[in-house]
Amino acid sequence: MAARPAPYLEGLNPAQREAVETLDGPVLMLAGAGTGKTRALTARIVHLLNTGRARPNEILAVTFTNKAAREMKERVGQMLGHAVEGMPWLGTFHSICVKLLRRHAELIGFDRGEGVVEDPAARVHLKSNFTILDTDDQLRLLKQLVAAAGIDDKRWPARQLAAIIDGWKNRALTPDRVPAADAGAYNRMGVELYAQYQRRLIELNAVDFGDLLLHMVTIFQAHPDVLEQYQRWFRYILVDEYQDTNVAQYLWLRLLAGAHRNICCVGDDDQSIYGWRGAEVGNILRFEKDFPGAHVVRLEQNYRSTPHILAAASNVIRGNESRLGKELWTDREGGEKVRLIGHWDGEEEARWIGEEIEAMQRGTRGMRPFGLNEIAILVRASHQMRAFEDRFLTIGLPYRVIGGPRFYERMEIRDAMAYFRVVVSPEDDLAFERIVNTPKRGLGDKAQQTIRRIARESGVSLVEGAALAVESGAIKGKGGAALRQLVGDIARWGRMTADTGHVELAEIILDESGYTAMWQNDKTPEAPGRLENLKELVSQLENFENLQGFLEHVSLIMDNDSDDADDKVSIMTLHAAKGLEFPAVFLPGWEDGLFPSQRSMDESGLKGLEEERRLAYVGITRAEELCTISFAGNRRVYGQWQSQLPSRFIDELPEEHVEVLTPPGLYGGGYGAAAAGGGIEDRAAAVDGYNSPGWKRMQARAGQRGLAQPREARNMVVDAQAVSSHAEGDRVFHQKFGYGTVTGIEGDKLEIAFEKAGTKKVVARFVTAADD
Ligand code: ATP
Ligand code: MG
């Protein structure tokens, strides 16, 4: 009689068991969301340990995030029934490569280091003490190189250079390997700077993030003895989320697995969402070519979601042309349909979700009560989080932001608020210190020390100290001129608080200080998100009477957050949600231009749009029991209302699996009525056309509630477009300054001779044509 299988195998289906028990040779588990890939991968580690095939330190297991690594370690312990004695090589690519590079850094030319470290590979290694640069250091260094080479830094902004170099590193291209096609007329200089940068890093005994993999690939390629050592050492290799590996990671794995070929990769081509960061979905598609004879396991049973949720996700992803195409099934039954709800605007959406979550805690609409830990809000863009955070802080609903700081803690938001703070209260030294050299004004540590010293000696604030420093000539040259400008600007902005609308002023401050431009010129993948956060911040100001009131609000709600409850709603981006699951998921902001993003819609070809659709698939498939998709008809961008159209992905939701909710008492059943009468197209039409009954009803209700009418909202958008066509001599109207005549145009600013207020420069968007 066959022995009973170990408990960790018992719960697996035959396909999963095959993937777990086929220990030798290459294995690829290519399967859709929630089919138990990660679970099988974890069981495979347990099986390797349990059968004595490998010791914990002989297994190389790669996860996408550190959090995923911790969880996997924990589960291995649970499945084994006892804690594992370390799994030193279970982690992300980067965390594993740091450890390896520390032992072999001298092969790249780094200091050998002083300490001698005994390591598990039973060899004595020197441990290099190279430092890992952060983005700021990296940029400073690049800037120096560009300056030293006598190159125009407008042509080669450091951030752009950093992004290009990063791209090359993701593709494992050392400077001598950048292909000619990549190094055409323009980039030849880029390659030269890249080479200089790499040399300088070695002189400094430093690496950047991309170097961790690049150097390891270089070492493995140039030193077969080192490679062999690790090929022997890492007897089994496992990789989760393989669809999002880049070329450097792929080469590194292929080198390590080259001899024994005991590599098991799991992934889902439909969940490849990091193409924008250099990931190559092609890596998973060519696995069988790279490892001939690979055992390919396909899993089709989904254990995570209800049939309605699964059907909705499957239908959306079917819209992609470039995919392998997999069908998923579940033996679960019943459950709620995917819920779809439209809101008046983004704030209303946040309010409704807050109320809905509170109702869900008690049990609502015949559903079981949900704990806050069981609920997640997944947004497309981080700036969407602000509305939820504000709302939840106001109603005291505990939440956590995963995978990034909370909105008001973000770098760009704190920078912007520091500007507002010095303008409102020039004696705010902390705020001044934060912005004095952001963007860079050539005011380094030395200049700042001088300012501090002068301020201290004269017993004045830093702003005043700075003014003294300029006047006395203590800070001269370029830095001195920039400081003079800044001090003058702060004073001028301060005076403007008296007669300029605070939303407009905020925009002027961010604009004239060069802060917005700093991010506009930034070519890193995070920059567009930061600009959107800034826009969101300015929009948010509209809700307050003045800057002061807004700053008070923020300090109050941030202060409020001292609860350390464990039961919290999770808020995160769709990107950060990969691999996770929650009983209830909210997916807000399904509007064209937000999700799919404007950039993906503007792009020619389908690549960007298909990646957005995969994000939608990732989002829906995070939900186990309840998935709620929402959109708003209006969003405020830079204080201006914009009419939004529901996301094209909403049209791709299968009607029979969707229930359209009506926000109670809000729109007089606008969507609901349309929904009852017909299919999903009618539903979309209900908000699509301004003339549809749904829209009209919204208009009417909104009017009753004293909100801006959609027509006004639309007019504002129209005005925003019209102003760019203001010509000199036009008679115009400005809310604060009244009627005037345009006397000059400079970018998006107009010089206007106002009839009562004199000549002023104002942002064009705040001006409308005067209808006489
Ligand atoms: P994703 O593509 O989203 O990363 P995945 O394929 O890695 O998903 P898992 O997270 O491993 O899927 O599993 C999804 C859920 O299904 C988990 O809650 C897991 O415990 C459960 N599960 C996996 N396999 C089985 C099984 N054989 N029987 C019951 N439940 C299972
Ligand atoms: Mg997984």
C-alpha cells in the first residue's frame, strides 16, 4: 500500500503535484491568476527539503518583493511543521545579488574589504564594503560628469541620462556592449558618459541599484570558476512572477541554471505589468526554447475567486491580442456579481467607499460582515489615494498604504507644502531648509551653513538670514544670485496672498520656483506620478478658503493618525497588489485617461493599452468574494473640473456578471434606471452622453445639492482650451481682478492691464473671455 502523501502535498491538485514532484530538470508553471502557482512553488521548496534533495542554503528562490519573500519563508515553515533553519537565498533579485556581489566585488575592481567572512559555501571570502548609491547621489554624480565633460546639461539632463543608463543596465549592457543601433549620433555621448560613470563608481567604491545584477552577470560571464561554484551551490532554482523579469535577471538565472537545469519558473503572461521598467514578457514565452525538454505545467483551476469575478476578469483580458490565451474555471458557486457604480466626482466616490466599508463591517445587502483587513482599495495612480486617505482620516477608518508612503508623506507633496509654508509663515525654518536647494540652486551645504550662521548671529529666521547673506555678499556667484531670487520670490508670493486666489497662487509658486519644471524634466519612471500628485494637491486646495486653512487641515489629520489598530483597510496601487489576494476589493477611478492611463491611450500601437488591460486583470483577480468597480463623472485637475468618461474596460465587463449599483439618494436612479432597461452599452451610454436621461438626472440632482453643474464643468474645460487663444488686445475677465485687457502673452501666463487692479501677470487658465 502506498504511503500517505505528506500533508503539504495532500491539498494540491494533480497538476500542482506534478510541478512540485518533478524535481529534476526545467519546469515551467504557466498559469492564470489564483491557480495556486505561488502555493505550488512554496510546496516545492518544502518538498526539496523534506526529501533531503537540498539543504535550505542550497535553494535559490526569487520573489518579486521582500514582503513576498517573508511570506514564503513563513509558509515553508508552516508546511514543514517546524521553522526552517534560515533560507539565506530566498529573496528578491536585488537582495540576493547584494550578498553575492559583496563576496566577489574585487573582480569588478572594488576594494577587497577588510573583514574576512566565513560563509556557507565553505570558502573564505573577503566581504567588500561598497556602498549602494541612492537616486540623489546617482544624479549628483552624473551631473558632475556632464559638467566636467563640458556638455550642455540641457541636452543631457542628469535624470534623463540616469534613465537611459538604467535601461541599458536592465538589459545587462555594459558600456562596451551597447549596440550601435542604441548608440546613434545622440547616444554616442550617452555611452561615453555611461563608461565614465561606471569608472567613477568604481573609484568611489560604489554601485547603483542596476549594478547589482549587471556586475553579477559580468562576473559570471568573465569568471567561469566563480559561476561553477554557484552552479554547484544553488542546486535548485525557483522563480515566482517570472513574467516580470528583465533581461539582466533572465541572463543571471540562465547562467546559474546552465549546468544542472534544475530551474522552476512560474508566471502568467497576462500579469506582465512592468514592461515600463524593462521587464520582458518574452522571457516566459521562450522558456521552452532556452531549456529544451522543459516540463510545462498548466494550471486551470482557480481557487481564489467566485465565478462572477473570474468571468469578469477573463472577459476583460480576452481583449488583448498578444497573449497565450488560457481558460480558467472554478468549482466555487454563487457569490455576488461584480458591482459597478458611477459617482458624481472623485470625492463622492471616496465618501461612498468609506460608507460602504463601514456598512460591510456590520454586514450589508445580505452579505457576511467583513473585517477591515479583508478589504483593499487598488488604485491605478498613487494620486488617487489622497481622496481616500482624507476621507478615512476624517471618519476615523483605519487604513494602511502598502508599497509607498502615504499621500501627505510623499517627497513631492512635502516639498510643495514646504513652499506653501514659507510663503504663509516666512519664519518656518524647517520648511525653508527643505526648499532652499530644491530644485537645485547651487546652494550646497556650505552656503546653507553660512545662512544658518548669519541667521543665528542676527537672531532672525533663515529667510531673513538668507537675505542678509546675499546683501552682505557672504554668498556670492551663481548661488548668491539664485538665493536673491528665491528670497525675493518668497516675499512677493507672500504679498500676493492678499489679492490672488490661493489655488492660483499655489500653482504660481510651484511654477515660478522651478519645482514643477524639475519633475517635468525628470525622465525617471516615477516622475509622471509625482507630477500627478502635485496636480492632485493643487486640486485639493479648492476645498479650503486659503493656504493657511489647508496647511492646518493637513497637520490636524496627520496628527490624528496615532491609532495602531491592526485591523486596517489596505490602500495600494494595482502594481503593488500583484500576487496578493483579499476577500473584498474596490477598484476606483475606472475612467479613460486615468485607467487606462492617458499615456497608454496616446501611444500609437496597442502595447501600452494591453499592459493597462493586464493591470485591470490583475486588479479584478485579487478579489475573492466581492469586487467593486467605480468611476466618477468629474474629476478636478489643477482646480479645474474635467468631465470624465467611464473606462473603455467597463465596456468589456460581461453584463451577466455585473450588477450596477445606484448610490442611495444621489442620482435618482440614473444608472440603475438605465441598467434596468438594457445592457452594459446602455449603462455606459447613461453616463457617456451628456444628453442621456442618466446624465440629465445627475445634473438636476447635483444642482439641488449646490454642486457645480456638469455644464459649468464642461465650460471650464472649454475655457481652458479657449484661453490659449487669447490674443493681445482681448478683453478678459479674472475672478479676483475683474475686467482687463491682455497686453502680453508669455507661455501659459498673460500680462493683463486690469481696469481696477493695474497690470498683473496671471495664469491664463484663470482668465475667461469677457462677454460684453
Ligand atoms: P497569482 O497569479 O495571483 O500570483 P497564484 O497562481 O500564485 O496567483 P496562489 O496565490 O498560489 O495563486 O493561490 C491562490 C489561492 O488559492 C490561495 O489562497 C491558495 O491558498 C489557494 N489554493 C492554491 N492551490 C490550492 C488547492 N490545490 N486547493 C485549495 N486552495 C488552493
Ligand atoms: Mg502568485
